[in-house]
Amino acid sequence: MRGNAAGLTKRQLLPATTPTRSRALRRDAGPVERLLKAALPAAKFRHQVPFGPYHADFCSHAAKLIVEVDDAMHANRRDHDAMRTAFLKAEGYRLLRFWNNDVMTNIEGVLAEIATNLPPELRGSFA
């Protein structure tokens, strides 16, 4: 990891509570996140990855791809989600968003969409 002007890495710039929050988010994952996590091992997606003040539901650093799974709460948080998306894109990541219902009722379609956004060498069982 590259440091900033003060020589700190991005990880060192995160709030001190970030690792604890990340662990809690992973531990308390709902059924939708657990289903998607089980289906994503080939692309080496990490779950609940901290990025500055935000957490990405699923992130493949190798593919520079973030997958977000949204529930009804996000329908009322459009401004917050737009700021979050802009921040993550500024970090060099592409984002895919799916509704919980899509993951639960159409996992094959969700995985196909994710696969089309992965480089061939990371698709593994997706292809």
C-alpha cells in the first residue's frame, strides 16, 4: 500500500473503530449476503470491506469491482448512496447494485451479471 504525505497507508487512515465494525457487519450478515458470499469464491470477493467512511458489501480488489446488495432502506437513502458511489468510483472501483429480492429470487441472473463484469481469469465457476 502506498502512503500519503505523512507516510500513512490507507488502512492507517481509517477510523479506529473500522475493524470492529467490519467484523460485526460480517458476523451479522443477513441471508441474502450469505447466499451471495457462498456463490462468489472464484473471484476472491471479500465481504464488508472498509473504504474510508464506508463499507462495501463485496469487493474484488483484483477486478476493481464492488457488488452492493440493497434492501428497502436504500430507497430512502439515495443522496447518501450517491455520495458513497462517487467516493468508491474515485477510488477506482466499478459498482454493481442488486436488490435483495433479485439475489434471493434470481441468483443465476445476478451471478451472470457479475460474471460479465469480471476479467476472464477471475470468472472461475461463473462462466
